[in-house]
Amino acid sequence: MTVRVLYVCSEVFPLLKTGGLADVSAGLPPALAAQGADVRLLLPAFPSVVAGVVPEGASLLVPPRDTLGLPPGLGPRSGTVHGPTPWLQQGRIEATGQPVLLLHAPGLYDRPGNPYHDASGKPWADSAEQFAWLGWAAALMGTGLDSTWLPDVVHGHDWHTGLAFAYLDRLAAAGRRRPATVFTVHNLAYQGVFDAGVRERLGLPDPLFRVQGLEFHGHISFMKAGLHFADAITTVSPTYAREITGPEQGCGLDGVLRERRHRLRGILNGVDDAVWDPANDALVRPGYSADDLTGKSAAKARLQKHMGLKPRAEALLFCVVSRLTEQKGLHLLPGVVDELVRRGGQLAVLGAGDTQIEHALQHAAQRHPGDVAVHIGYDEALAHSLIAGSDVILVPSRFEPCGLTQLYGLRYGTLPLVRAVGGLVDTVTDSSLEHLDDGSASGFVFHDLTEADLLSALRRAFALRRREADWRAVQRHAMTLRFDWARAATDYLQVYAQARSDATGTASA
């Protein structure tokens, strides 16, 4: 029997991307559909999303809480939007054909710039209302807003969707239809915490605002709502699923996660071969494979020219494609750049974030013209060029739920140098002697978040590069590894089946 999945998220590539969530939202739904699921995305109607969707079918009104027949005091107040009642527009993503529902809410989404932050980098003042309405629309869809398409599973992603599960809990308590629910944590550090004063506007009655609910140190946590009320919780790697049940990476929610450990599962993200395939990448010409790396050498030469690096084929070229933040461990990088260059290496950086890290890397580029290049910002085409043309990709994260850039690096024969956390340690095997011997080596792994340990891993990369046969063997093995969405989709379908069983038991209890 086909499982109907309402997939709720805040962004999807290629329409809107601020991070890895968009890549997951682009890759997982079609993989689920390929295995027989009927998946519809529910997205906020941000301008770039609207521009990439072809409308189809009728619209659906999303009634606010003061509509007759809903539990009193539950759901966002009509006054939290600046115009007509919010509505859902049915359509398909023009580039992929993926069915979607776009949530239009006057005054909340149709604005320029970043979907989460204003021009000063601060969260939008009405962020709570933006994503309360997304959760409310998901909850109403789950309980039968569209009688022609009733989802079996509501699958929400990250804190932006957390209130959906709290609203569904109260609607089910009032006798409404109860779908199964799955909540995926992509990064526990971003929790959607708001002042308790928004309770009344968002329709969060007393049964929800408690420790065994979404109360978090006197505030409201959208993330905690998802963790507490969903039938199943997933996160994006097995190691991260274990890490977040402890205080170091639990971000204050480890107690909730320990209580619900039996509902928690780590499922590795995948790589979309339609986007990330060195043999057929439209942004990398000529393409290349593990059996013929000629195109990779050409990509390196083009990258060096484009970034203003010296045209040295023999230089070990390291790259960074990342947010430039301490979470990504990139505060360590300025301290090892001089030694990297002294050993004959080059560094190309693409990213933006912490101004101190940005300035330190720019100063390094000034000290080492032709050997260090920094591009502040993000450019999808340049990201492909860096990953294709470099020899090593640096991902020295403090914590990393899954990580995607190291997976892209593996696919493109750009050996990942990573810290042993989260999805990084789940996907990269260090080039130690025993792993070189058994053929499992695929990159470089270090453990301590220190410049000394990072530098030790860099030295191992230089040492391996001097051993041409071993380097090529590791590179070829890395390129044969597959972290595909078909495998992830199979795992998610198992989670859906268990969640449906649990929801049926809850409903009949």
C-alpha cells in the first residue's frame, strides 16, 4: 500500500538553499517516491520558492484558531498575518516536477533577502509567527484539511516545523484524525527558542507549555516540541544520534533525548547523483571517473587560474566549502595556514560567517599571494569547481550532524580531512597503515579540536601525497563509496512503518 508523506521543510534546492537541509529536501523525496511513496512538500512561500513552482489545482484556506470547530485557544491567531487568511497553493517544482504545497501568509514570507535573518543578521522579529503558521498548516493537513489527500505520515525537518507536532497532539486529543509523525533533527544547535510572551499569539495552551512539552527554561522551544511529541525522531547520522543524548552535544535537550532514546534513529544523508557526479557534472568539464582522472587535473588547473593561485600541478591543494564558523572548526585554520604553505600546499576557501575567521583568512591570503585564495560568500558553481579541482577538502568540525561536503569530496576524489565527530567519522576512514593495508582508507581523521591535531592530519596528507600509488589507491576507493538516497529512503520507509504502528497504538489506547 502506498504511504502518503507530507514532507515539511523550510528550504529546498534549487529554489532556496542556505545549508545542507536544502540538499536533503531535494534528494530524499524523489528517492522515497522511487520506492512507491506519495510525497508532497510543504514549504513557506518565500519569493525564490514561489518563482520556481508551477501552480496546479485549487488553493486551500488554512483557518486560524478562531475558526469554529477547532479547540479553543489552539493555533496562531488571525491577527498574526497582515491580510487575508493564509492559504496553500498546490503546484510542482518546475525543475524537478516534485509536488508541493506553498504556504502563503500575508506579511510573513514575501520579503527580500535571507529567509531567517534580516539585513543586520538578526532573526526576523516575527520568526515565531512565520514558523508557527508552517506548523499549523502541517497539522491541519495531517488532520484532513484536504479530504482528497490524507497523509499517513507528517515528516517535519528541524525547528521550523516543531510546532506541527505540538498542534497535532492537541488536535488528536480533541478527537481529530491522527497521522503518524516523524521529526528529523539536522542540527540540534539551532532550536527556535522564543520568549514565552508569544504563547497567546501562537495558540499554545497550558497543556503544551510545560516541562513535558515545549517549555525550555521559561521560554518556548520549537525544537523541543518536535522532540517531545513526534512518534519517531531521526537525525542525520548514527554517531550524531548517540552524541546528542549526552551533555556535550545535547544542547540542553539531552535529557529529553535520553527519555526518548527508543524513538531515536540515525540515518545518514545521501548524495544526489543528478547534481554531484564528476563524470556528468555540467559545471566540471571534461568529466572524470576513478578510472580516468585526467579531467580532475584539468579541473585543478582551472581552479588555480580562477582563484588566482600559482599554476602548480604538484601543489597539494586544500579547499574549504563551508560556513566559516567555530562550529565548523574553522577558527583553527588560520593558525595552520603558514605551515600548510611552507610545506608546499595551497588553500582555496569559499564561505562566509564569523567576521574574525573571515578576516584572519583574508590576512593569510595577503601574506601568501598565489598560495591562499579566499572568496567570501557562496556560489554553487564555484563550490563544484573547488570540490572537483582540489586534492583535499577540510571539514574540521567541532560537531557535525552528518556533513555533506565530505561526501561530495569522496565522490569527486577530493580526500576529506575531518574531525572524528558525527557523520564525519561515520563516512571517512583514516589513511592509517592498517587501513591502507586493507584498502578501506578514504581520507584523514583527527580527534582533538586543536591546531596541533589538525596540523598532524595535514602532515599525514602531505606524506600520503608523496606516495603516488597509495594516494591513487585511496582516491579510487573514496570514489567508489556510495552514500545514496535510495539507501536512506529505505531506512526512512522503515521508520514511517514503525511510526504508523505506534500512532495506531496511541490512537487506540
